[in-house]
Amino acid sequence: MPSPSLSLWLCLWMACLSPGTDSKPDPCAGVPCDPLPIDCYVSIRDSDCCSNCTQLGCACPEYYTEECFYSTGPLGVLPIGGSFLSDFGYKLCTCVSEGNVTCAPIPCPALPPNCLRTRTPMDSPCPHCVCSGFGYAAVEAGTVFTNAFGTCVCPVNGGDLNCTAHPTPS
């Protein structure tokens, strides 16, 4: 005959492993529901067991799916007013109304009014004010750098790179 403590332990163990007699079946199991619209942003489950869309947004456009999913998560729906960057960050796409995504180029920053030389880098659609000289590739205006030979300054209005040699030891 098992000891009382062993009997109590067995009883508790069996109660934890056996299906509960107090659990109620899910009343919504097997209830057929209509699918939510593809551009549903927020949904709630109603008393009829089905989810209803409470706020529409914009489904990610097929041609911007990857960029859009980074902003939306697995649902792939932007809220109205939500946005994401596309085309390597050169366009801002925004959900302006239910189902309507518009994309516009991000405006380029203004160049200094007295910029002497510009260059548009390969990785940007916007021109930059730059300096060139002494075999260097274009250097961003306002840059100061030092190398083994001296210190170089590109003025804020661009133009020519001004370099001063380090003094030679005597």
C-alpha cells in the first residue's frame, strides 16, 4: 500500500496531466469566417467568432514588397499615414488613404549658393558641393583631413583642395 504522501503526489500528478474537467470547448472552433481584406490594418474578433476589419490601410505594393515589409512586419499592411523608403532610400512611399500608396523623391538638400564645383556621386541622386585637386577623388566641401604629407582643407563653397605640407625637420 502506498504511503499517504506518495498517494497525494500521484493524485496531484494525475490531475496536472489529465485533461481538465473544467475546461470549456472553444465556442469558435470550426466557425466559418470570411477572409479579411488584404489591406486590413487592425482587426478585432467579434461575438460571432469572426474577425472584422476596424481600420483599413495599404497593402504593400508588389513592386515594393521587400522595402515595405521592413516597415510593416509580417502583415504587409501600412497604416494610413505610414511610410517606407524605397529605391535605395531616394523615395518616400506613404499610405495616403485606404489602399493608395504614393511615392515621391526625397528632395535634395540645397547646395551652398556660392558652390564652385559639384559632383553627383554614384550612390546618390543629389549633387554635392566638392573640391578636387592633387589627384584626389572629389572631397566633400567643408572637409579637413591630414595625411602623411600635410593637412588639406576643402572650403565650404567647394572648388580647389588647399593643402599645406607638414614642416620638414631640420
